[in-house]
Amino acid sequence: MAISLDVIRIAIHERRQLEFDYRGLHRVVEPMALGLGQKGRWQVRAQQVGGMSSSGSVGTGDPKLFDVALMSRTDVLSVTFEIPLAYQPNDKAFIEIDAELSDYANAPRLV
């Protein structure tokens, strides 16, 4: 089932963690950017902070790209986060950026 891009936009705008299933594994991430990737598919750049990963790199601080079409059971969590040190505005992995943390750098934090 396709997810609404608005769910991801809300998580980025409010700097809230996002959880979803991806390639059969549950993930919890801090989303940094949403946009069209080099192959024209919607993707999310995020730092995975929980759940499982086939690469085993959960919580390493290395941002990953997730293909939105492969995401399911997506939910915005109440947990907020600061902009990660690994975040790079204007991510070159995207041909077009729809939303990113720098758009909301001065947004108030949710408690």
C-alpha cells in the first residue's frame, strides 16, 4: 500500500521520528529530506535510530536513502529530534527536493 507523502513531510517539518516497515524489516528513523531521486523515484534521506537493518548499521549516524515505494505501515512518532550533525542541506542524491530539515531549521520544537 502506497503511503502519503504528507506523512513524511509532517515528520520532517515537526522533526519527529518516523517508523515504517521496509523490505520486511521494521525501521525507526529521523527523516532529513524528501525528494525525487536520480531515477525519478520518491526517496527519504534519514538517519536510522532504531529497528532492524540488513546492513547492520542502525544508530551509526550514517544517513540512508529509503525508497518511499518500499515503505509500509508508516507512522509519525511523538519523539522529536535535533537536526543531526550528519545532515547535509541540498542533498545531491536528489534531482528535486520536496522538503528538508533546513526548510524548518527555526521551527519550534515539539515537547
